[in-house]
Amino acid sequence: MARKRGYVLDYHKVMAAQDYEVLQAANGIVDAAYLKQRTLDRKTKELIFTVSLTVMRASKGHIKAHINAALEAGATEEEVLEAIEISIPEAGIVAFQQGFDAWREVTGAEGIEPSVEVFEG
């Protein structure tokens, strides 16, 4: 798993010790649907993964990992942001903000200062 993915998550380590059979089965699905080269290229898969994690309100770290993978696969910062913006109609602003914050941290995007006080709530 580590050789093929290039990383392991903490839960992979615990599952390897506690229920290796289920870990292998779950990894088989990941391999077939995500890692194996099929019709979709890696960039497209990473953009889809980024959107699905945003909609599911995954941890910022998980979203950032796939943003970085999308960028490494050739996506532009603008393409990643546009993909995350697709989450707004289906999942709403709250879900979008999680993905957006992850994107902002990865890209270092800066905002502009408004001429009125910003709501921090």
C-alpha cells in the first residue's frame, strides 16, 4: 500500500495490525477506482476527490492532500478552486468554506481588505 500510494494514513497502520483482511479489501476498491489508470486521468480523479471530500466535509488536512495531488497532477490553482466551487449548489456554503480554506492554505491566496468591518462570526 505504502509503495503504491506513496503514503499511509494512521488508520491504515491500525487496521493493518487489527484487521488486515478488511484493510486489503478496502484498498482493493481504492486501487481499482482511484489508483489504477483507467479512462480518467490522475488530474481529473484528484479534482473529483477534492470536490467529494469538500461535500462530505472531510478534514482540512485530507482535502489539502488531494488539492496538492491535483496540483502535482497538472491542475492549476484556478481549476482546483473552480472544482471546489461546484460544491456550493449541492452542499452549500458551509461545505464550500472547508474546501476553500484548504485551497487557500495550499495556494497562499490572499484576499482584499474591505472598507467596512469584517464579520468574524
